[in-house]
Amino acid sequence: MHKLFTRLALPTTLLLSTYTAYYYTQPKDQIQHLPNNSSYAPIMAWRCSGRTNAELIANLYKSGLITSAHVKDSMSSVDRAHYCPKRPDSAYEDSPQSIGYAATISAPHMHASAAESLLPHMPENKGARVLDVGSGSGYLTHVLANLVCGADGKGDGKVVGIDHIDGLVEMSRENMRKSEEGRLLLESGKVELIAGDGRKGYAEGAPYDAIHVGAAAVEIHQELLDQLRSPGRLFIPVEDTDGWGSQYIWVVDKDNEGKVTRKKDMGVRYVPLTNRPEVEQR
Ligand code: SAH
């Protein structure tokens, strides 16, 4: 019994302490988006990295971090390296990467989780409207566009990405133009990348079937709820009031009658949804 305990406990302790050490030594913007309600998910996440985009997505699918074939196909058709201009060599790691301006492109498993949560409200080629708040690199905006418009971009749907850093909005447009499909999405207006305060949503494009927020809010902003269609879903990380700086994903549904229900989901770590900085620092 004692031997069995040593055999199991020692490797587990080592693994967890390695993770804890990694977690606490990373700059905050580098560890955002790792679900922190389970020590299991990040360990899985390390194993999901690949040498190519196809390998990264295949590993996420094999590990169960992507469960929908539709999300798998949409993520496969967007090369993450196009959206990691600062760290192209690390683009196929399942971890956040710096994109400058104190922002990061989120970890692929977190993008997958958001896309899967919103999927029931994003049917392909049915004219679904989606808002991506804190669009940053533009990667998820492109994946969401593939979900509603199809990988060839020919279907009927529209995604608006909004970020409050002008430099990032310009960078996200450049990133999208790196592929023919991305360029067509921009030129056709099926993807719009705009500068603005995402806490206010983007009323011009409302109502939205699905709204994704990629930075941690202090509250579930009423403007976002107002701009949600009936039915519709909002996926938003929100700062907790526990005083420990915890954050949780909230999945907020508006039903056909306009009734709103809020569900607290997994613990996460995102950069904050803030006021626009006075000076943009690259
Ligand atoms: N989904 C993006 C995440 C980028 S990090 C990606 O994976 O690339 C979070 C982003 O939120 C940053 O780009 C930051 O500029 C943006 N942000 C923070 N507060 C904001 C606000 N009030 N309005 C719009 N964007 C905001």
C-alpha cells in the first residue's frame, strides 16, 4: 500500500508543482486564458501543441479540447502563425502569445471552448451576426467567420471584431490579409474590424446571435445584453468579487421571449477589459 502511494503520489506532486511553478512565474498577460479550475486542463494543453497548424488542431481534437468537427474544420482553415507576427515560431503551441500593446492572442484551447459554447447560435449560411469584443490579433474573428460563412467564406453571415487599440485593429486587418480567404472576408464586408470601446458593443451591427468577449469585464455590460438577439448567447469572462482576483466565464442566454439567464462557468485568467490607454505602447 505504501509503495503504491509513493508510486502515484510522487509523480502527481511533481507534475502539479511544476505546473504551479510555471503558472506563478509567467507574466500575467502570458498566462491569461488557462482555465484555473482544473490542474488537468493546462497539463493537457501542453501536450496539445504541434509542429504545424494541422498538428496543433488534430492534437486538440484528440485530447477532447475540441469536440465539434465544425469548430475543428474552422480552426484548421485559419493558420495561427498569421496571427502571431511577434512569435511565429511559437504559433502552434497551445498557449497565449504576445501580440504587443500588452495584449495576447489567447490559447487555442480557449478559442475552441468559446467557439463551441457559441456554436448553437452560429448556424452556417443562415445570416448569423456575431460580435467579437477585444478582437486583438483577429484570429478568433476569422474562425467565427468561418463558422457562420463556411471555410470558403461564401455563406451568409457576418462577424464584427472590435478592439480599442488602433494599432491592434490595423494589425488584425494585416493578419487577415495574409490569406486569400481572410482577404475575401474583409473585402466582402463579412468581417469588419473596427476600433472602439467594446464594453458598449457595436449598436450599428446589432442584434447579434452570439457575442464573444476576449478580455475580463468588471460586470456583464447592459449594452452587450441589449444588443443580443432573442435568442442569443453572450460568452464573457468576468472579474469575481472574492477579492482574490479570480475570473470566471459567464454564459448568458437570452431566450425567444427575451428572458435572460446567467450561468457561471469555468475559472479563467484574461487581461482586463479596460478604458483605452492614453498612449498606445507597442
Ligand atoms: N481574442 C483576442 C484577445 C486579445 S487580448 C485574441 O485572441 O487575439 C484582449 C484584447 O482586449 C486586447 O486586444 C485589448 O486591446 C482588448 N480590450 C481591452 N479592453 C477593451 C475595450 N474596452 N474595448 C475593446 N477592446 C478592449
